[in-house]
Amino acid sequence: MSRKVTIALDAMGGDRGSDAVVPAALATLERDDSVSLILVGLPEVLEQARRDAKDRYGSRLGFKPATEVVTMDELPADALRRKKDSSLRGAIELVKEGVADACVSSGNTGALMATARYVLKMLPGIDRPAIISAVPGRERPTYMLDLGANVGCTPQQLLQFALMGSVVASDMLDVARPRVGLLNIGVEDIKGNEVVREAGELLSKSGLNYIGFVEGDGIFHSDVDVVVSDGFVGNVALKTMEGVAKLIAAFLKEEFQRNALRGIQGLIAKSALEALKERLDARRYNGASLVGLNGIVIKSHGSADQFAFENAVKTAIVEARKGILVQIGQLIESQPH
Amino acid sequence: MSRKVTIALDAMGGDRGSDAVVPAALATLERDDSVSLILVGLPEVLEQARRDAKDRYGSRLGFKPATEVVTMDELPADALRRKKDSSLRGAIELVKEGVADACVSSGNTGALMATARYVLKMLPGIDRPAIISAVPGRERPTYMLDLGANVGCTPQQLLQFALMGSVVASDMLDVARPRVGLLNIGVEDIKGNEVVREAGELLSKSGLNYIGFVEGDGIFHSDVDVVVSDGFVGNVALKTMEGVAKLIAAFLKEEFQRNALRGIQGLIAKSALEALKERLDARRYNGASLVGLNGIVIKSHGSADQFAFENAVKTAIVEARKGILVQIGQLIESQPH
């Protein structure tokens, strides 16, 4: 039997709020009976969720009321200072109190990061939190960090990201020693800037399965499991990916709509095109971890629907079951001082 | 009639050397009778090219022998110091001497950059050369720089890149005031690092058609014509694009080969899939300019075939005809001091 875990869900976050979160929660409870969930939200939302659940899950479904909701465009500092009883903060507090093993929110990224840092603090030996997520690869996903939490990093911080990324990839991909690469503009030792070169030296002494520098096109080759960069470069790479995928999808659509014959050809090719779409579906990769905090916090995309939110909850469940915080702590401890 | 221009071609550069360069040269001469070309290469290669040309182009096809060839893996400093009579350098020297209006090489990027800087020097007011190339966009290509010549940049250097990129995009896209964006990790003024924010301030005072920050996915939207970044970020973005395009192509291929039925569907959809492939064909975008030098130098991809090399030569022809160096000089002059 799987280890029992409890996950706190911000029921109000994201563009769809409880319309995505509550169905995802009920589907999760239905699928995995060693998971308990606590919904955090406005009382009327919780009341509706209670009715939807029809007493099916007993104590496995908990409720924690909140009186406030952080909006998507609120400044992080404002959310932190003024909305102390928000659903976003309530979910994080449950992790802090040890009631939940992890929390998930589709809410405002900046507010989630600021509140989580304030409430949970950092893990010992980690300077800054980083955002890590899976992206598609040839044979299996690749984990990338940092995706935008830090605009500039020291070599030591890149090493910390590598250690945390290695733990996340190991747990999520179920591999013992994930291959870790540093994102650079060439694979030779002399390439890149000083920070990346120094980070490369630190990584070769880290005990990680460090494979060296990786270029932008190497992210997808599936000969690397974790790609480390500062948050500026990582964020640009992630959004460039999204942009290219959308561009190609738009080109494909245009080509299959060019004339009536092409339209028919498109209908005939539909199953393959749908399969492609599914393989690249960003919802499958939903659920970025804010690693480095003393608590598991999963950021779901603001536009997440039920399917996407369920995937974010799955990430939280795996990280909680595998005990990612203890694993990161041990890896940090094992480093040469 | 178009303005007459002379372009020097390194006949030995790239993986295919003269097998790509000579046919591309002859096709160019055939297509555009106001272009003259000078092939620079080993005597036996020039002799063969002379035979291939069959006296068809008279003085429009010139030859300059070289005794050395820079290899693709040669260190730039070694190429510069030891191979003073290389075909790569010979082509650049023709630009320096005013015999050619521009040169094109598929050779070693580092060696080309180092030799061009040494021979041609920088344009007044420009600190560092940058690499600019077109990438695909929704309605028309977007020009990106720097793609890897500079790993770290000052705000002033990013401004210089923007000025040069604006000239290149204006000439290549034939638009009067190209829209210029700065690559960043968010579109709000407070996003990114200090260098990008300061560069944003300089750009808003530059007189350019500056539209603000652009995120990675914004590169392809065709609401921006020039995207400016330092060479580290630009190179990662460019290679990430290539990687995603290859990943999607591989996924598509897999889906259409999954079983016999899918194979037939793929055959039926072939014309649309071929059209997509053509639209994304990197060879169409071949020909990166090394801007900032006091001379026009076009870097063709090392793997360029005849079609790709012809496109690089076309870029050289446009830049030479439009007088890109004078245009850049005027724009630099017009800046507030």
C-alpha cells in the first residue's frame, strides 16, 4: 500500500478557481484511497464542494475556510501584507503546521512564492527557492530549473538548484541517479560565462551524475534528466518552447485548412494529429515545484482545468510520499564543505 | 535596375565546402545579373569552378586563390595567427580592400568572428559585434540578436544591438520602422534584471520603434520585428527553438508510423506535412549577419547546402545594396550623447 499523505488545495486559485479544483480533488480521492485532501476556500465554495462529495470520502476530505482570495494581478507584497486569511496562505499554513504534507495552488505565482517563503522559510543550506517543472523530451520528460524565480545566480546557487533538481527528477522519473546538465551556449569547457563555468566545476565535485554543459536543443534529447540554469535563461527557454509549439500548431492548422482537399486530408490524419497534440499538451506537464522551501509547494498553471490540476496534485502526492525535503536535506549534508 | 554589388564567397567553408558554394554562386549569377561574385579558395577548387561556369558570366565571376583552409574545429586564435592565407580571411580581406561589398562564409564561426574583427575593426560607436538572424514568425520572420557572440552585455551594448537590429530588419523586411522588443521574463517594467531594465530606459529614448519587453513566446507573434538580448540568452532561445521543432517533427513522424493505417493517413496528408516542413526549414533562414563590424560579413550555417548558401548570399546582397553600414552609422550618430 502507498504511504498515506494529506495535500492542502487552494480551492480559489487560478482563472477557474473551484470549478477546476473541486472536480480534480474528487477525482483524486476516487482514484487513490491513501490520499487525503483539505480544501481551503471561501465558506460557500467549501459548502458546495461538501455537497458535491456526497459524504463519499469521510475524513479523507477536509475543509478549511478562508475569508480572502488573492487575485491574479495582486502585487506579492500586498497579498502577503494585507490578505493574511487568504485561501492561498491557508493552504501553505497547513503545510507549516504539519497538518498537510504538501499544498497546491493555481494562484498568483509571485504571491505564492512570497507567502511560501515567509511562512515556510528556506531549507538549511539553500539560499533561494527555485521553480522546477517537467518539459517534454524524446523518450521521457526533462526537468528544468530555475524557471523564473531568480534573475541572477551564483555558481553555488546553481549547484543548489542541481541538487534539488536531481532529487525531484529522481522521484518523479523513478531513476536512481538522474543525469544533470548545465544549460550553456556550447558544450566545451571554455564556453559560456564565468558563473556557468564555475558552477560546472562545483557540479563535477558534487557527487551528482553530472554530464556537463547542455545547449538549448539538448533539453529535449532525453540524454539528460535535469537541466539547470538561472531563472532568466530558464524562463526564456520555457516560454520559447511554448511559443514554438504554438507556432507549429498554427502552421499545421493553416496547412490543413488551406483548401477543401487539405481539409479532407486533415480529417483523415486526425488521429495522428490528435495524438501529437496530446503528447505536447502543456496540461500533462502541469505542476511546478517551488523547491528549496521548508515545505512542499506546488504551483499549478493559472489557466489549469480539472485535468491539469489533477496532474499538479499528482506531483504533490509523489513529492510528499517520497519525502523530498528529507532527500534534499541529505544531499545538501553530503556536500563537501 | 538594382544597384550593382560584388560579394566575396569563401568557397572552402562549411561541411560541404565548394560542393555547396559553387552551385549556389552559379545559381545566383544566373538569377541576378547586377551581382558579381568572387570565389576565394584553393587553386584546384577555383579551376573546377571556372570549368563549371563555362565562361557564361565573364567578369561577373572572379577568382582569388588561397593556400589554406580553416577547419571547423580550429581555435579562433590559431586560425587568426597561423592561417593568414586562408580562404576565410581572403574573403574578408576583399571587403576590407573595398573590392567586395560583402562576404559570406560557412566556415568556423569563432574564426570568422575573430578574423573579421581583426581585419575590418568595429564601426565607430559600436563596442562589440553581434550575430543577428531571422527566425520564423506567424506572419513574417523576426530578427533576433545577439545569438551568441557576447555572453554578457551592458545596457549600452543592448542599445547598440537594437540600433543595428533595427537597420537589418528594416532592410530585410522592407519596413520603415521595425518594432523592437527586449527579451525579458515578463512584460511589466519591474521584471527582469537591472541590465534589461536599464536597456529598456535607453531604448525608450532612442528614437527606435521600441515596443517594450517581449517574453520567449512573444518572439513568434509577429507583433515584433527585432528581439534584442545578450548572446547567452539569445543563443539558448535559438537552440531551444531548433530543439522543439525537431522534437515535434520526431513526434509527428512517430505518430504517422505507428501502424499501417497511420502510414496511409500520413501519405494522404503528405502535401500539408511537406508544406509545414518547408515553412520551418532552417535553410530558408540561413545567413546570419555579424553586425557592428566595419564591413558586411555573413555567416552561413556550417551544414549549409546549395539552397541554404544561396539564401545567405541573398542576405549579403540586400545588406550591400541597402548600404547597411552607412545606415547603422547614421542611426548611431542620431543618438543623444
